[in-house]
Amino acid sequence: MSKRMVKGVVVVASLMALLALAYGYYESHKSSIGLLFYEFFLRDSKPEPSPGSLSGYPDDRWGYYQFNSQTILASLDQGKTDAFTPLAMAPDDVDVYYDNIAWTQSDFLRVASALSQKVWNEPLDLDNWSIRRLDFIGDCSDNFDGFNDFEIVYYKTIKTGWETVYSARYLTLTPWRGTAQWAGDGEFSNIFIFRWENIELTKFKTTAEQAVQIANINGGKVNQDRCRIFADVSEGDWRIEYETDTALVDIFINPFSGKVESKK
């Protein structure tokens, strides 16, 4: 056999071996490859399931509840467990309004824990679950003492590697309307470089309402008409956003020291 033929055989054999390896890799990683393809080519054209939306969860794993905002905290103090009533309609359709409702971070977490107990037969355990997103919403006030809305997305990591898979839960509480939304048992994934953050709320020394009070005396727009306050966590700091008809102002508060980090 000539040297040219030997080289040809070697090249063909090498290509076949390379194709076999590539096929084997694809079979063992095709979910991750598909996810990577989605991240780079389909993200803008196809909505990605969101853990912060009811539509991101199985059809039979989300729902609504109603509660009495004026009595639920006292009921929980008394150990009562019948604070929630199933709600057949969407919360936006509920014709109920509770005036002068302002809850603290602690209040919301207590009610969220009771709701978790109702839905999943276990309290809200933020030591063993990670928080992906946390939002408090309230009205601007010089004497700010609490919020009117709350939303949390929390999760457990169930698979790591090139593709990270999470099991998530989603809760919202709207005490001025006396309604709650819940969703769970949803699985979401990302390639490893886009892993979800973990907001270590239980380690914070400054609560959401304390962060707002600090922001109020450090440039917060509390004297504006039609002003709303949003408190969430961004890059490890409390971000207090003041939204008015004409502007947005963000003030970042260190959750451990309570110091103002920056203003935008």
C-alpha cells in the first residue's frame, strides 16, 4: 500500500473517530447543548419560562388565596391555621380594599411561612432554600413604617454541572387587597455561567423597612406626589428605588452596616 493510501486511510479513520466522539458527547450532553443553543440563538425569539410568573409552573401547581389583612397577624399569634381561603378568581378581580395596611419584612415573612405551610405542609425555610428574588413595594412617606406588597422567588439546586437545574417556588402577598398567589414544583435551568444568585436574607442586619428609613434621610424623594418605593436586593445591597412621575432615584444600602453605598 502506498504512503498516500496509508495517509488517506488514517485521515478517514481519524474523521470517523472524531465523529463518533462528537456523537457520544452530544448524546450525553444534548440537554445542555440545547440549552446553550437556546441561550445564544432563541432567547430573543422565544419567551423563557420565568420562575417569577405563574405561567412558568405546571398548570396544576399554582393558585390563589384570600385572607383578612386586619386579623391574620393576630390569628397567627394565636396559632390559628385557617387564615387562608381558596380564591377562584384572579386577585385583580377581587373587590376588597383594606386601608392603612403597612407590613414590615418580618410580617410578610410570617404570613409567607403560614402560606407555605398551607400549600406545601412546611413553613418557609430560608436557611435551606435560596432566594433568587425578593421585592417589597410601598408608598413614599416621611414616617415610613411598612410595605403594601411582597414577592419572593426561592429555590433549591437539584442538579449541577454544565447545566444547573433548580426547583423553584413563587409567592406574592397583597395585604391591601387580602390576596396571595403561589406556585411551585417548577424546574428551571441555566448553563453554569448564568447560575442564579442567592440572597442571604437571614444574615442581613438591616431589614427592608430600615433600609428605606435610611434612604429617606439620605436623598430619598419622600415629599413627591404619586411616589412609590421599591426595595429589592442588587449585587448584595438593598436597592431602594423611588419612582415618581418624573424620575427614578436608586439608593443602595449595605445590609450589614446600614451605610449608604451609592446613589443613582
